[in-house]
Amino acid sequence: MRGEYRHAIDAKNRIFLPAKLREALGENLVVSRGTDRCVNVYSEEKWAQFEEKISTLPSFKARKVKVWMNAFAFDVSVDVQGRIAIPTQLRDYANLEKAIVSIGVDDHMEIYSEEYYDATIGSMDPLEVESILIEMGM
């Protein structure tokens, strides 16, 4: 899953899921807070795999991650027009007000406020990314 999509939250706090991302995610999803002031969107299957991976951590670490992620995790369904509602807690956490950016990141989708995305994620230093790729031998 990949790509960057710019759109807006509607008056009922719903966002449109781009068709390519919707196809990859399915109809029943889990939304939760991400570590980078964003909302993560997972298919139910990927969320279950994510929780399973967390369970392999030492118990004190697993508990911290589980509490942090699950306290703001919500089950949502895609409506007939391809939208999902973003719960208030997540909108507040990621400061999602109007303009947003959705990106596909491997096995999930991340939703950012456009302002935050453009100031941080969208303005990453290409040389920093290049040095990471070189470090990886690519």
C-alpha cells in the first residue's frame, strides 16, 4: 500500500478512503493513534497481526504499547460512499480539522493534518533519506 492523497474531513467528521487504499484495507477497519501525531488505519487482519507481534515483547513493554495503542483504538466500517468516521479522540490527537493527507505505508494507512504533514513528514530531507538507504546498502 502506498501513495499520498490530499482531501478533507466533512461536516460529519468522515474522511474518504482513496479507492486503492480501500481495496487493500477492506470494509472493516481499526483506527488508532500513531506515534507521529497521526491516525493509523488497519484492516482487522493486520490489526490482529500487530497485536500478536506486540504480545511477543517482554510483558512490561507489551503492556505499555497495548495500553497506548488500544486506549484510542476504534472499530469502524467503510460506508457505501467509501468514507469512515474518525472518532473525536483521534481527531483531537492528530489535530485533524479540515485539510488532511492520507498515505499508504506498507500494511496500513496514516492520516495527518495537512499542516503537520507538510511541516514534518512532507518536508523530510532527501539527503537524510539517502544516507539511510546507503547505510542499508541500497
